Amino acid sequence: MERDTLLGLYDDMWLIRAFEQGLEREFEQGNVPGMLHTGLGQEATQAALAAHLDATDCFFPDHRCHGINALAQHRHRGDGERIMAELFGRSTGVCGGKGGSLHSADPTVGNYGDNAVEGSYMATVLGVALAAQLRGEPKVACAIIGDGTVGRGEFHESLNMAAIWKLPVLYACVNNGYAISMPVGDGHASADIIDLAKGYGFECRQVDGNDIVESHRAVGDAVAHIRAGEGPYFLELKTWRWQGIFAGEFRPAEEVKYWREEHDPILMADEVLESMGVDAAAREAIESAQRARIEEWIAFAKKSPPPDLAKATADVYVGWEVAGR
Ligand SMILES: Cc1ncc(C[n+]2csc(CCOP(=O)(O)OP(=O)(O)O)c2C)c(N)n1
Ligand SMILES: [Mg+2]
């Protein structure tokens, strides 16, 4: 990988880490409503996906996708702070503060939104992909799914339909080892989700999702395959989330140490950058700049007003004019 490409991805990973850590701090202080699932530890998967998906593509994020949401918003519209404002429940958010963490969406940047019903968009993504196929558009329709999500029936229905119709779907399976606190191998026939996908006969690949170089290359290959009309692609990105789903650590100390101190995606990228001649001072400057940016985004969110109560039911249903009637 070229040094400049890696520097760009490193910058993106710091944007995500700073975003999540700033958000976590504010959440602990009681400033962020609802629940919070951070993508800390999964920055490489998010940065790799964001790097290859255009605004005209589509992605359905999962509940740990603040990173790709913010990057897409920042890159395509220059207003990443509106993702922060959405999480704070403010009117300047991408959904006017009414979507929150689980329903942040902005189709103009390719973000078609998460859903509190985990993985239900594995069905919806087929519709976007079929529409693109019928219109002859080179769109990639991406479903970002957790390892726990694949326990849903839609997983198999979706992969089967995508396979027989050769739909332009990218399944980006973020396997972080656990669903709530259940180890992936206890909940599925294989701890490697790729084993469940292979039977559908399309291209499948498993990568170290904390290795930004490998993940970036793999997403690039998958997107090129889909744009070339070769049909769906299943990519399993193996990673680990810093956060448990509830308070308290349930995982063994050695496991925590390994992932946080030896296999952290940013520390791994640090080593590669060091070997390319990017010294610690240059890397720290990137981190500081992103941390400063995120503080600005938080300040923007905090000074934004909450949604207007009188408009609480607006945007809940699609209006007749939008539905084309
Ligand atoms: C259909 C459905 N069942 C259960 C839940 C509750 N729930 C929220 S997150 C989660 C675990 C998801 O695990 P995984 O997909 O591995 O994502 P992770 O949190 O590990 O990133 C569950 C069961 C839900 N939101 N929707
Ligand atoms: Mg998981």
C-alpha cells in the first residue's frame, strides 16, 4: 500500500476513535440519550468500508457504525458533525435528532440507516440491489452485519436470493467474536461465519479486520468484483470490540490484553507507518487534529436545539407526495 493511502486511512481511523471516545465520555456524563454501542476497536473495518463506498452506493450500517456514518457524512457532504448531533438527539442531526444511534440515515451519502431489529436490512438490501441491477446502475449495496445477526433467518434468505439473481450486494460481516456476551462459536455452527456463507456459491473471503492494509485491499477487491457485474460478495472481517454490551468486562484478561495491546488496529497501523518513515510526532499530529475536530463536533451538537415538540410526528410516515401518489 502507498504511504499516502495508509496515512489517509490512519487519519480516518483516528477520526473514528476520537468520535467514539468523545461520545463515550459525553454518554457517561449523561449528555447522550438512549443506549450507546461504540465501534471502539473496530476502526479498521469502518475505515476500509468507507474508503471504497461512494455516495451513490448504499450501505446499511449496524449499531456500532458511528464510524462509517461519520466518515461518509464528512467526506461526501462536509458535515460529519450532524452525525454527532443526531446521537445527541438534536435538531441539526441528519434525521433532525429523531433517529438517534440506531436510526441515523442520510441516503445522499449512501447511508440507508440501521434498524433496531438487528439485521432486518439483510432483506431490504436486496431491493436496493435489484433496483440498481434493473436500472443498470453500478451501485454496490452493502449490508454491514454483526456475527450475532447471522442467526436470523433473513441471513440465509438474503444470501440465497442474492446468489440466484447475481445481485450487487456486499455482505460485510463484522465478526467481533461475541453477540451480547455469547461467543460466536456457541451460537453458530462455525465460529468462522464464512463457513455458513460458502454454500451459496459466490465469492467469500475472510480477513483480519484489524489489519487496515488487508481490510482495505479486501473491500477494494469485493467492490471491484460487484461493480464488474460478477454478483454478490461475502466478506468476513474478524475483529474485536472494546465494549461489552452491558457494563463490566466478561472476557478473559489475556484476551482483553491481546486485542487492546497487541492487536489494536491503530497500533498495528503505527508499526507499518513507522517502517515507512512516518515518525511518532507526525502520527501524534494526526491524532491531535482529529481529537480537536471531534471536540468541535461535540460543541456543535451541544449548542444545537432539541427537535421541536410540535413536529414530533413529522417524518414518521412518508408523505403522499413522496410516495408519488
Ligand atoms: C432481532 C433482534 N434480536 C435481538 C436484538 C437485541 N440485540 C441487540 S445487539 C444484539 C447482539 C448483536 O450481536 P452482533 O451482531 O454480534 O453485534 P455486536 O454487538 O457484537 O457488534 C442483540 C441480540 C435486536 N436488536 N434485534
Ligand atoms: Mg458480535
